[in-house]
Amino acid sequence: TDLLGPNGLAFSPDEKYFYVDDWDVKKKVVMRYRVERDGTLSHGEVFFDMTSEPGEQALDGMKVDRKGNLYVSGPGGVWIISAAGKHLGTIKAPELPANFAWGDDDGRALYMTARTGLYRIRLKVPGIRP
């Protein structure tokens, strides 16, 4: 791949696409690959580019919700990106989140880790858990 430090990864809900972000402050991109029937990846493309965002935070954790929205730890918080590649919003926390996981019985809680804290936010759309 063209990625310096492949890091966060997630499948689309239907597992037709595989997403991976790059741990590189000079190239803050989320790549999308098609998953072929034999499990190989093809047609890699830049799905979302945050390179122009200020700050020295590289992209880190990544998850997907049941609607196919991506949650990516990036500059300023956790970015929510639609399955169509549109920035829907950013979840802010007292510290910059590094990684996160879905929780609670209904999967609508997002637990986020940061340098010195653990944070929780309730969301409208449940996440996909392993």
C-alpha cells in the first residue's frame, strides 16, 4: 500500500469494503478497498482526506456503526464520516481520543480512551461489535 503506518481498520456492515487509516501527520487519509469473494482487497482509493486539518494528531482508532458511518480518531476528536464519504460531525472530548469501543447492552455507547482519561457518550445509532 501507499500507507506509511496502516493503523485503524474496519469493515463496512455488509463486509463489501475494508477501511484503513494512516498513522502519518503529513497524510491524514482513510483508504477504502473492495473485498473480493476470495478475501483479497482491490480497488484501493482515498475515501476521506483530513490532511488539510491543522494539528499534529495522526489518525488512530476506527469503528463503524450499523448505518455504515465510520468513526475515526483524528484532529480535534472522533470524526463521523458517512458511508458516502461526507463529514457528518466530530465528537469532542476533554482530551483527544486515541481509540474507542462500542458498549452498553444496546451498543449505543461509545467509550473513548485518551492520554489520561476514559470517556463515554451515548449515540443514536448503535455500533457494530465483534
